[in-house]
Amino acid sequence: MINDIFSLLIEKRTFFLSLLTEHLFISLVSILIALAAGLVLGVFISEYQKVLNTCWGLSTLFIRFLPYRCWAF
């Protein structure tokens, strides 16, 4: 069983390497987008303190209820 898996990985290594590089690229892009959005939001909140409570409430809402909605799929 394990030998079959390793032989498949060796035989189709170019396919699996292309999938790996595609996954790493997508992950890097998503991290950069999150970083940019977080920096912009952080600067905006530091400049306008009145927005802090609204952003805090929205982030709490997403943290508490979004994971449960993802489990439904």
C-alpha cells in the first residue's frame, strides 16, 4: 500500500510538484492580501478612534460565528 503511494509520487512527481507550487503561490497571495488589509485597517483605526468599537464588534462576530457556518459545508 505505502509502496504504491511512493511509486505514484515518483512516477507523477512533475504533476505533484506543479500542484505544490500552485498551492504555495495561492497561500502567499492570500497572506499578502490579509497583511495589506490588516495594515490599512490598523492605520485607519489608529487614526479614527471612533471606529474602534465597530471594528471590534465585527471582528468578534466573525470569530465567534463564522467557523460554525463553515462546518455546515
